[in-house]
Amino acid sequence: MDTLNGTNITSGVNTTAHDKVLEAPLLNLTPDAFLHGLTAYIALAMLLGLPGNILVVIVNGRLKTPTATDWLIIYLAVSDICSLVVCGPSFILMITKLWNYFMPSSICSFHFMIMHACFIASTILITVIAVIRRSVMINNRELMSARISKLIGAFVIFLSIVLTSPSLILNKNTPSGFCYFDKQKAQLQTIVYGVYMLIILISSAITCVCYLNIVPKIRNATRVAPTENINDAFVRTRRAAIKATMCLALVSVVFVFSTVAPLAVVTILNASNHNVGVVMNTFIFVLSRLYFTNNFANPLFYLWMNSRFRQHVRGLFQRSSRNTDT
């Protein structure tokens, strides 16, 4: 007898209606190998991302004179930590179908609110960072002070939570236990998601324009050598600024390809047709979880491309080692 998620699909419309949500066919049609691989991927993202982003917060928070960019990087790391702590375990429970057995509907609402809040906050923070780096490269100074940047970062986090608070009423467990949106509020859900997508697309467009404007400046600056009018210290400072800007540009590129692009594709596919085959189901399911790449990749980029960050991390561990020895 045919069954879907343990439910008899020939026993009547009322029974099958419980499982007519997107997550049900996705979980049942996606091959087990992909589900296991995706679970391992999310676990790896948590293993790398949590200590990495905590290290970013500690190192940047201990700077004697943090810049405007430093404060925004702290808030970006905090956003990634929240995403990993809340959404990582939640998605693992959903993928393994353990969620359906014991997780309450209120946690489902909280999961979606935090997930969307982290999306919005990360997008806006990355855009503000891009605007600041454009000012650094073109005008040789940051657009705002560190104090103003600190306040803006806090406001972005607060605004993102407010904007995503509708998830508390729009998302809940279905009768069969799947964490999904309330179909009775589908129209409101469409409007809310439309606002989210508009914010993300506008922010991403601004980010791309800022970094594209920087490219000619970077090309010209890399050709500059010390002369009588340009001393060696200036050149070193300028090249350090270029490297920091390139690192943050790479963070933006990864965010666009791991979060913005998959979100847009999944939204279009979900809106067009839910009754797709195994290949497309697997594609949608994997795409919708790719954003964890952004959560753990950023600290790795900082370690790879930011010499100042590496020095502070090395100093942090050296002090810790000396304290242990004494």
C-alpha cells in the first residue's frame, strides 16, 4: 500500500491533507544520500562557524581603536552565530524527521523568525560595509565614525527582528508535525516574503555597485610604488586597505551565491509548481540550505586575507598559553 511519510495516501483526503506541504515531498523524494550529506554539511558548518565567529567577536571587540568596519564585522559575526545556534540544530531535526515527534509549534515560529532576521541583518550589514569600503578606497577615509557604525549595526539587528516578527504568526507545525507556514495565511505570507526579497535584492544591488566602483581604484593602487612624494608607510597602509576590501568583497560574493541567488531561485520554483520530480526536489532542498556556507566561511576569509586579524588571533592564543603555563 502506498504511503507518504507514514500516512496512507489511499485512506482519504482528510488524512493526506496533513502532508500536502512542500517539506513533506521534499523530505520523501530527496535521496537518503543527499539527506545524510546535507546533515553532515550543516554539522560541519556549526563546527567551523561557531568557534570562528566567536573568535571574530572576541578579537574585534578587544581592539583598542576599532574602526566602523570592525564594528559591522562584529554584528555580522553575531548574526552568523545566531543562525548557526538556532537554525543549524533545527534543520538537522527537520531533515532527520525527528522534529515531527516532539518539537512544539512555537519553536517552529521562532526558527523561521531567526532565520529570516539573520538573512535580512546580514544583507544590510554587508551592504553598509560595502558603502564604507567604497569611501575608504575612493576618499581615503571611512564614511562614518566607529561610534555611529556601532549604533547603526545595533539598529540593523533590531530592525531585522521587527521586520521578521510576522513569522511568529505565519509559521507553525502542520498537523503531521512539519515545520512550515500556515496555509490559511498564505496571502499575507506572500506579501511578507515579497518585502524580504525586495530588501535583499536592493541591498545586493547596492553592494555590487559599490564594489564594482572600487575595482578601478584597486587596479591603480596596486601599481603605486614608493616615491619622493609617496612614502613607504602610505603604500603599506593603502595595500592593507586594499586587501581588507578584497576580503570583504569576497564575503559579499559568497553571500550572494550561497544565500541571495538560492533564495531567489527557490522562491520562484516554489511559487511556480510544487509537483516537481526527484531531481528538482533535491535541487530545491539542497539550495535552500546553502546559506550555511556564508555562516562559516567568513572567519576563514579573515584568517586567510587579513594579516591584522591573524596577528590578533595569534596574540590571543599566545596570551592564553602563557596564562596556562603560569
